[in-house]
Amino acid sequence: MNKYGFKIRTRGGMTVENLMVQAHDRAEAENKLGQIYHHCEILECTELAQSTKGDALDLEGVISLIGRQEDSGKP
């Protein structure tokens, strides 16, 4: 699933920025947005970068970081 960022104008004329919608594709994201904000005008849409499993915080990386901090703090 991808995340899409939207900037819209509501039917009342108010601009709303930084709306995030998670969907399989842009069409699905726009459909979900339309269900929440009826008759809105999409001013901007950007597909946000997907995070991969490698980007996630791993336990070994955290443990090694803590170990390095403890070593550098010793007198």
C-alpha cells in the first residue's frame, strides 16, 4: 500500500493541506478522500516514498548504538 499526500479545497472554499491517505493506487486514494470531503477540489497530490523493511528500526542496530554510547561515556 502507498501513502498519498493531498492538498484540497473544500466545497466551502477552505484549503486543507497535508491530508494523508493510504491506498493501493491514486484512484483509490482519491475515492477515499471524496468519501470524507464531498465535492472537494484536489489542488495537489503527491505519492509519498514507501518505507521498506530495511528502513525499520532493528533490534541489533539499537543494541549496538546503546553499546557504543555506553563505551564513549566511560572515563
